[in-house]
Amino acid sequence: MVTRPFLLMVIVRMQLGFKDMKLALRVPLPLMP
């Protein structure tokens, strides 16, 4: 019962982390020469 919301939070955090990583990789590349 407690593992389901925990897994959901972990999945959401992983997805947010992937989005942050993609943004971090996409933004600095054009800015850096």
C-alpha cells in the first residue's frame, strides 16, 4: 500500500530528472562555442 505512491513519486522524479538533463544538455551546447 505504501510502495505504490512511493514508486509513483520515484517515477515522476526520474521523468523530471530526464527532462532536466535534456534541458541542461540542450541549453548550454548552443551557448558554448
